[in-house]
Amino acid sequence: MLNKWLNIKVLKSLLSAKLILISPFISAFNDNGSFTAIPDKVTNNAVTQVLINNEHYLFSFSGLGAAKTYQDVHNKAYAYNVKKNEWQKISPVPLTTSSLKSTNNLVGRLASVATAIGETAYIFGGYTVANDHTEVSVSDVYSYSFIKDSYQLLAPMPVPVDDSVALTYQQKYIYLISGWHNSGNVNLVQLYNSQTNQWQQATPYPGKPVFGHAGGIVENKMLICDGVAIKVHENAKRSYQDEAACYLGIINKDSPSKIDWRVIKHPTNNARYRMAARGVKNKQKIVFVGGSDNPYNYNGIGYNGKPSQPSNEIWLYDLSQQKWQIKKSKTATMDHRGLLLLNDQLLTLGGMAANQEVLNSINYYPLMTEK
């Protein structure tokens, strides 16, 4: 009890100092104390959250285990009850028979992306990794009901993508923006209608097609930043090039497939790969957390052969003032697939810390504003 009291006292003193953001590994307090660790260390996992009967649940779908080899790619899934402060294992993420054939019966996947509408979670795509390092993008799309602990197969993506960005609009539409398809990036914005279970193509992404980018949405405005593009050379194999670029997309309220894309000045001119991002509606901000400035393979080793390290930068774009703020956290993380929000607390689930250490923590970033 003394340690808990001291932790609360320290936390209050930090807040009174008007810090904007503090270490994501400091204890985050709810009704039952600090957040409980995820049962397994996991990174590159698809994450989202739902509210059921006034109780908050956080989800982690698929991802990569602590050893970071192709054998550690899995389809495990977990749900966290915030009120009870406990995790439970839920049914693993399935794959269709056709996808299993294309992936030689591999079921685990990386770089899936998840979002939610109402009480339902949605999981899109991802890729499998074989022992010869062959990677296959899968087209599977599932909805997940926590109450039933069951998945429902939905209409497949027209173009299978992984390392994409999924954004929800009007509690009806889900946008999948750019991403990787088997052998290259696509500039597609694939629009899913959750009420009709149908897909259509929206206005394409205006920048270089990328994977590992991040983005958030507030009302009808979405902001997408960075990622990795393909660079083609004259007398050498193509290479991967980080892309420092941000684009604001304004959705036509009468026609959701029409997006007015505009260039937004980059906050640092130094690109980040696999940041966590989301929109915060009540503050009219889109927030980007962590990531790495050295694009890497799934094991955290850069495409340049150098181990990648995470960033402690946090970027906040104010939609009303059209300007950036840059903050720093005491601890850096990378390899995220989404950013969650709980009572003005920004959260990531797992990911990688320094030296490519895979985490099992719920990483906490208080969201505050300067006076």
C-alpha cells in the first residue's frame, strides 16, 4: 500500500508541474490500480477498443512474439477489461481456406490493422511470413464480437494490403489508406461500408504509396504521415526509402468516396516508421506517438542492416489552428499498429522499446493541453 501511495503522490506532483506528456511506462491508474501486463509480449499487433454496457475493452489481435523470428508470428488475441483490470485470452484470429492455401497453411500474421464501430471490432489484412522469408498479403476481413467471442468473415479487400491505415467515419465507413500488397505499395484508398458489407474505391492517396505510415481522423478530416516508399535505381535493385510527408484528407460529407487531399507541412522533415496515431475529437487534434527513423524488417533490424531504435517524439497537429506541437516522452516505443484513447489517456499495447525489446505493457501517455 505504501508503494501505491508513493506512486500516486509522484504522479500528482508530475501533473501539478503541468507536464504535457510523461513516460508511457509510468503506472497508469484506474479503479483497481495500475494496468495489468499483456499475457504475452507482443509487437506489430492490431489494436482497437470498444464500449460494451458502459465498460471499456481493449483488444490485441495477432502480431509477433518476443524472439522476433518467423516462428513467433502468431494469431493470438486478447481482450482487456479496463474496469476489472484484467486480460483474457479470446479466440485466435482465423484465416479462410483460400488464404491458408496461398500462405502454405500459416495462420499467424503481422501488420494487420484494426478499428471498431459500436461494439464490434474489425480486423483487416496483414501478411504471413514463411521459413524462407516469403511474405504474402492476405485479403481476409473479419468482424469480432466480444460478447459471443466469435469472428464473422466479411467481404474481402478488393486489393489485399498490410501495413495500412484504417480509419472509421460516421460509425459506418472504414477507410484503408495505401499499404503494401505482396510486392509493392499501392496508392489506393479502399472504402468499406459496414452496413452493406461492400467495398468501393475512394479518391487515391496523393503522395508516394507507402507502408508503415500512420494517421488519425476527426470528424471528416484525416491526416496521414510518413511511412516507407520504394526507391528505384538505374543499375541496382530497388530499395526502401523513408518518406517524410503529411497529407490532410477532407471527406465530402455528401459523398464519402470523394476526398479533397492537401499537403500539410511536415513537423520535423524526419520521417517516422510505424508510429501510433489517432484523432482526439474533443481537442481537435491528431496525435502521432513514437516510431523509428530507420525503417526495418519485422525483427527490428533496419533495411540498411542497422538495428532500429524507437523515437520518443510525440507530434500533435491542431486542426483548428493548423499547426504542429512537438513533445517528448521519457521512454521511446515503436512498431505500433494503433493508438487508443481512454479518459484523455493515450495508450499503446505492446510494441518495441530500445534495442528492439518486445513489450507486454500497456504504455500510457496522458493527453493534456498547455495553458
